[in-house]
Amino acid sequence: MPSSMADTTGVRSRSACGITFAPIERHFNALKAGEDRDPESKLPHWAHIAAGCSIVMDAANAGTLIDDRASVNDYPESVAHLNDLKRGWVEPQAARQAARP
């Protein structure tokens, strides 16, 4: 068995999103790069992605998911503020360019 895979039969423990998302992303990136199978396990990358998603879904359903994702509570306000800052930079730049001979 590859070192990245462990026997957890019958074991229900807490699962952190970050720990599970990293391998999902790694296998997805390998697929995007044209690799169909994991070189260590010889399993399809899709199988690893499905297993990772299943772990997250199971932990969420069991109430054992540790949601350690980054959170931005004021996301809409942050985006609006960044757009205001951008407008403050883009409009003066456009005016300067228009004023050039």
C-alpha cells in the first residue's frame, strides 16, 4: 500500500478540510497536466478525487468535519472596497492618458 494511503477501516475520526483539499487539488492538477493515473498508487486520479470528496462529505454528515477553510466574513464589502480603490486608480490614469499630446 502506498505511504499516502492508510487503513482506516472502522475508524471514525475528525477530518479537516485543509488536509483533504490538498490531495484533491494535487490530483486535479495532475489530471489537468495530462496524467491519468497516480504514479505511486497506480489508481486513476479521478478515484483519489472521489475518495477525498467522499471523506469530506462523510465527515460533514457525521458532524466531525473541522472546517479550517479561510473565511472572509465581509467578502462583499471587501470586494466593493477594492473596486472603489481600483476606480480611484483607473480613472485618474485614463484622464492622464487622455491629456497626453
